Amino acid sequence: MKKTKEGIELSHLTRFRHEDPCDSEDDEKPLKLDWLEDFRIIFKFDKSEVKSEGTNVTGENWEKIIDGLIDTGNLKGNVALNAVEGCGNYFYSFPAKAGKTLTVKRLIISLFEPTTYQNGDREKALRLKSVIKPETERQIFKSIIESINFK
């Protein structure tokens, strides 16, 4: 956990050399990364409220990302996906009565997205004990969000 310009960040890195699935350059040599970031969320309180319209997402399916409304039981707000071909972030916003909004930015783990080019790196990464697997990443995120209770 660390404080950044964006807010409070929780993240996990593991040493793993792989091609960057989000390298959009058409270079002959793809960008190689020495670390795999397999978990990152950033929490921030904003003064303005983010509003959107969309499909209501409730119950056990709330973690399925759709642009729309989210209800975790403790928090109600909006969720939006900002991504291209498996690269980007999920954005959550939870308004509070005090005129502030808790915003949460969650990294899409591109190496584990089926829409990104992976060159066999996905399977290699999933065999590492130090890597947070996609299902575990979702469960950790869900547990953190469901434990937050503010008004």
C-alpha cells in the first residue's frame, strides 16, 4: 500500500519477463516487461459526484463489469469500463452523503485478458506461485469493496 498523486494504491508485482500485451506500437521488437502487475486498485475521495445511467448490477454478479449501476450491499454507485482490446481500467464511483465520492480505479490485468495478444506468456505466468490468478484477483477486490461501509 502506498499513497500516490492519484490516491491510496494497493498493488502487487511479481518478477516475470514477458511481452507487454498493451504495446500498441508496430515495432519489430515488442516491448518486454520485467515485472507482472497482477493486482492494482487506487482509492480516492473526490468532491464531485460522478453520475451515469446504465444497467443495474446486484448480488453475486456485481463484479461482472458493465457500464452502469453497482450495488455491493454496503456501497451503491456507478461502474464503467475504459478499455481497448483488454487494456485499461475499471472505474467505480460511490457517492456519500457528505458531498464526496469514493472513486476506485481497478487495473485490467491485460496478460490474463483473452482479447490481448499473449505469445504464450499467460500460461507461463499462471504456473508461477507468486502470481495472483485472475479469479483470486477478483475475489480480493470483491472482498475489499464489500468490506467498505461509509455514508
